[in-house]
Amino acid sequence: MEGNERWVSGTLRHPDRDPNRRQFVAQEQEPFGAILSCIDSRVPPELLFDTGLGDLYVMRTGGEAVGPVVTGSVEYGPMTSGTPLIVVLGHQRCGAVKAAYESLRYGKSLPGNLQAIAKALQPAYKQAVTQGGADPVETMARAQVKLTATDLRSNQDLAPLVGKGALAVVGAYYSLDTGKVEVLTGAPS
């Protein structure tokens, strides 16, 4: 979050981005966090958290949709090298969430494999419809973050790490307008 404060204020340090760091991590990595975020080109986790090479595991899917391969990728750091943090990062004006919302609301299939994203986001859609709000797409985007973070937190392989305090699974939301990341769920105490 300190890196995000630097991003918001424009006082970037650009840490761990030089040939020395490249050599340091060439043989081994120990990222301090894993980020599951959207594919959106405006939401690059390494930049908005002002991190560098070897600092984060980053997985990106449309609308933070998950399945076995994505979940396994998220599990990799905590289960193999003790990475202590997972952040599920949604964002403002998410095109994938908007497309899924409209597909589910109007019963129109999306082309190609995009329909798989809509299907994966269906629980967030249902929650957004029930919850209501001024902007149902934003409500759905936030719901998706919370649902995914909850699912990861209770995952049979990650839950024991969460239970003993070795892993925090945080749901967060990025504002395209301000650059600020807001923690929604799971902030470590």
C-alpha cells in the first residue's frame, strides 16, 4: 500500500528495476505478494504498487475470473515459497464485468470464449442484482472481488495457511480516476 501511495502522489521509486536486481533474482525468486487482477491495460499491478522485478507473482484474467489453472497459479507462491499475501484486485469501469453484466441481464451470449467469463462472474451478477445500487456494474465488480477473495481464503489448500496467520487474502479495488487502491476485505490485522 505504500507503493500505491507513491503511485497516487507521483513520487515513484521504481524499486528493483535494474541489472543488479535482474541478476539477484535470476536463479531464485521470493515475491512478497501474489496479485490476481484484471487484464485491463490500465491496471498493471507492478506499476500501481510501485514494485519491481521479482516482487510480485501476477495473474491477470478478465474480471478476475477463476478456474482450476488460475487458482493453481494463485496458490503457487503461498504453497511453494511461503508468499504471505494474495491480493484480488478489481477496478473501476471494468469492461469484462460490464460485458458479463449485460450478457447475463439481457440473455445474450458473448462471442468465443468470452461467454466463459460471463459464466464465471454469474455469482457476482446475482449478488449485484440483489444488492442494487446506483451503478450495478460497479456493484458487480466489487462483489466479484469479495467473492473471489472469500473463495481463495476458504480454499482447502490455502485455508490452513490463512488460519495460522501465514497468509492474508485481501480483496481490493482500484480507482482509475485517482489511482488509489481501496482494501475491501481481508486486511491483515
